[in-house]
Amino acid sequence: MRAATRNPGDVLEAAAAPAMALACVGLRKEYAGRAALDLDRLDVPGRETLAVVGPSGAGKSTLLRLIALLERPDSGELRFGLSAAGPISAEAAGGSTATGAPVDPWGNGWGEAGRVTLRRQMGFVTQKTVMFTGTVAENVAYGLGLRGVPADEVRRRVGEALETVGLEHAAGWPARFLSGGEAQRVALARALIGRPSIILLDEATANLDPANVGIIERIITGQRQRGTTIIMVTHNLGQARRLADRVLFLWEGRTEYLGPAVGFFSGSGVPRARAFVAGELVY
Amino acid sequence: MPLTSEIIEIVLLSLFVSGTATVLAGLAGVPLGTFLALGRFRGRGLAMRLTYTLMGLPPVLAGVVVFLILSASGPLGRLHLLFTPAAMVIAQTLLVLPIVTGLTSVTVAGKDREIRETALALGATPRQAATKVLVEARLGITGALAAGLGRAIGEVGAVMLVGGNIAGFTRVMTTAIVLETRKGDYTLGLWLGLILLVVAFLVNSVFAGLQGAGETR
């Protein structure tokens, strides 16, 4: 297994982060009558790395899917302020009003075109990596193809992205036959090649060997140093401790702790959070 | 029955009728199956159940329906299509369409969530994501077409009713087997059956080759 050979910051240039990357206000999502997520308020400043932790079924993945605009919340608002030039206006993203204020992509006047614009400023990597048929390079290039990037630039950026994740030698390999770790690194390259302002990681290193976890954490660290906002769901508390500025601890869909990572891991959080960190929480 | 030119003619007509029916059913069934799989509309469940039910449509029933429609007193009688290869194509298209539609919807639905969401998360529009789902489901769709062709080339009830088994005009392999068996020439019937299986095997080999080419990518 090869280590990543370049600093991600060398090649995957992110936009300068705004003061507030996103805010979730009263966000609620139910499945079959059960509240999977019921969040009062979550503000994520630009450049922050936020670790979302909690037991299975706490609503972590639901939160990420809502932020990624893959699902619509039953109630509440998502407000984005992703752009380097300031908050994206509804007009720029395809909506009917140009307020200049942070936007709610499910609000009035917003169509799918606006949500597509927002999605293109985010990168989402999940635990279960889905590789398309075709080569590794074709997989990584997919997002750029959607954006109509010229072929020459696509080739250059694919090469850079693969070099970033240490897989430049695998460009021509069939993507569906990669190992779990390789596939996850390709998925990361595929998500990062669009130069997202926000990266969403849903247990992106679960089930990987320590070497691949290390490679991916180095890539995340590189993105973090460049000022990309990162929201990562993880069961790996050591990883959260290593990477996160703040921790959101969810319990049955609600915020149990939201604050500095140092405080969460030093035991100054609420009792349930302390028990979770100590591995004593029964659920 | 001369075992050379007439049999070749029968084989070619069988391939033409069943192949055309499969192409027509594919042109309509693949989009229809995709719509059933990806669409969110009222009555979708009923449409799915109806499609699955029609996958088991008895060939004879399809033949009777087409016969009545194309007969002189039927709504399309003035087209004079009854007892022509065109009528056989219509009947087989009716049989194959639900199979291609149903199997396409199953294979697309199986790919839908993970492929569609991955594509959306990478910046695809809903239309681009649906196209990606279809591209990723192409092996299953090829299988659906192969199953449809198998259904068409092996059925006898519908083509017998609407084609009439006219020598040199509407006689295909299955109707020829029935005829020879009724005449007591079981040997020729069995030989024709063997030829039918070999032809079906060759056609399916082509489909398998297409699937294999996609699989290794």
C-alpha cells in the first residue's frame, strides 16, 4: 500500500471559507413516525472540523444526508453560506429571489437547480463506497464531467487528485475491483476533485485497516489546513480527538453535547457524554 | 419438409419476428421500467403489480386479443395484418413488453438508491443521476432483453393464432414443431426443437458476451 505522496493542499484548492459555512435551525426528520433527528440549532463556522459522534441510531447519518441535500427535512431550515465571494444568493443558485442572505435550499423559490449548485460545493463520502463501472480515472472525473469542465483540465485534475490519495498508478484500473481502502481513497478523490467548501464524511474510515485510516486522515488533515469545513461522522473517538475542533454528541436524535473537542474528551461534558467517551454508556 | 432451404427460412423468420418484437418491447419497456422504478407517482404500486401480472400473460390469450383486434371485424381489421409476420410481431411484442418492463424496473430499482445518491452527491442533476442509474443497470437490462427474446422465440400459442402457420410466409420454428408433431413426424419435430435451442443458445451467447464486456469494466 502506498502512502499519499502529496499534500492535498498542493492540488485541491478550496475556496476561501466564509464566516458561517452552514446553520441548521430546528431541523427535524422522522422515519415511520419516529424522530431520527430533532436538532434545535447547529452553527458550523467556516474552516471548522466538526466530529459528530453518538451511538447507532442517534441521527448522525440523517444529519449528514440532510446537509448533503439528499433528503428534505420534515421541518426546520438549513442555511448555507458556502461561497468564497460571500453567501450564495438564491438567484446565483437558481432560486427566484436574490437576497444575498444565507440560503435555505428547501425554502420558497428554490428549485432543484439551486440545490444542485449547493451540492456541487460539497463533497460527501460514505462508509459504503459506491464505485461506478469504468476505470478509477473515470470515477474520479465523473463530477467534473457533470460540470462541463474541459477534457484537458479534467485529465490534469484527475491526475492531481489521484496523486493526492496515492493512487496515481491506478488510474486505468477497473474501479469495481478495488480493495476497500483503495475504493475509499478513490471516493475521497472523487469528492475532493470538485474543490468543495464543505466535506461531509460519514464513517469514511470504518472497516479500514490502520494504514488506510492513516492515509485518509492525512488527506483530511490537509483539507483542514486549507480551511475546508469538515463535518465527519465517526465511531472512532481517537479519530475525532485527533481531527476535530468541536464535537456534536447526538443521543436519540437530539444534541446531548456541542462544544470543544477538548472539553468533550476531558470529561467536562454532560454525564451521558462522559459515559459515552468512557465506553460505559449502555444503549 | 426439405431440411435445408425451408428450415433456414423458418429459422430466419423466427429470428426476425422475435428479434423485432424484442427490439420494439425494449424501446418501450426500458423507459417504462425506468419510469416505474424511479418515478414517484400515484398508482405506482398498482402499475408495478399489473406489470408483474402481465409478465405471466398466457401467449394464447395475447394471441386471441391480437386476433380479435386485427380480424376483419376488429378495430384494426382494415389494416389486413392478420396472418402476416407483422401480426406475429405485434403479438410477441405484447408478450415481451411486460417482461422487459418488469425486469428493467427491478434492476433499476436495485441500483437506484446508492447509485442515484452517489451521483447526486457528486453534483448530478436528477436527470443526470437517472441516466447514471440506467448506465449502471445496463447489465440487468441486457438480461431483461435476453429473457424477453427467450420468451418470444419459444412461444407458440400467439404466433400460431395470429400467423396461421402458413408455409413460406408465417411458419416459424415453434409452429413448425407443432405441425410436424401432429403429422406424427416426431423425429423432425425433435430436430427442429434442437435447432431452436441451438439458435436460442447462440443468441444468448451474444447477450452474455455483451454482459461480460460490461462486467469486466
